[in-house]
Amino acid sequence: MFQRHLVLALFIVCCSLCLSSCGVYSFTGTTLSPDIKTVTVNNFVLATAGGPANLPLTFNEKLKEYYQRYTNLKVVPANGDMVLEGNITGYDLIPVAPSAQDQASVNRLQITVLARFYNNKDESKNFEQSFSFYKDFPQNQTLSQNESRLVPQILDQIVLDIFNKTAADW
């Protein structure tokens, strides 16, 4: 019994030493510097034809919510330590996977977002990059039948990709 407690105690000590020696570490996977306290998400605008009218608003809210949920950062309306802004530059319906009848058997909805990121504490982290993701749906269904299901899934992935690039440094 005593031996078990000793092994458990040694395990806990080893784990705590490993975690404390890692420098900036977070259980959420972020590698944000401790001096970064705020983030500003300026309104992303729709810079393409097509897409639901509320697409920019939905995207902005998803982005803000993700930072609030997975970091200790405070989302502020202006002058954040980190600033995100950009445009939704693509909302495309693309036929893919041709069938024997020379028609697409699958359609693809693809959304592209151009994000500009400014780290006011470390300008070497600034970037401008396009993020894109898609979902496929059967050719015998219309976009309007799938849009309300696919758009949130696509936006969730783009938000995750932007978050990983800005907060997790991936």
C-alpha cells in the first residue's frame, strides 16, 4: 500500500515538473504571451457575390465566441492587444465528382475568408492569409436544402483554423 502511494506521489511530482518547465503553456493549447489580455474582432465584410445576408455577422460572432470560450482574453470593441479583420472573399458552389452521364454527382459549397491579424505586442506574428473550407452534398439536392446545415460547419472549421494560426501558433 505504501509503495503505491510513493509511486503516485513520484508520478505527480514528475508531471508537475514537466508542465512547469514548458514555459508558456495552456491546457487549451494556446501559446499566447501572458502580456496579451485583449482581442478585437473587427467586422468581416462580404466581398463576394452570393451567400446568406447574415454570413458576415454569423462569422464575426463565431470568431468572438471562440476566443471567449477557449482563451482568457477579453473581447474588446477596439484597440485590442490582438486584432482580427478581413473579408469573406468566396462563397462558391462547385460541381465535383463527375458521373458517367458527364454531370456532377456531388456539389461542393466552399467558403473562403481573407483574414488580417495584428499582434500589437509582437509585430512579427502579424499576417494576412486566406482560409478556406468546404462541404459536399449530393447533386440531386439543392444548395438551399443544405445551406443551413453546411454553412455553420464550414464556418466552424475556418474559425478553428484562424484561431490555431493566431492563438496556438500552428
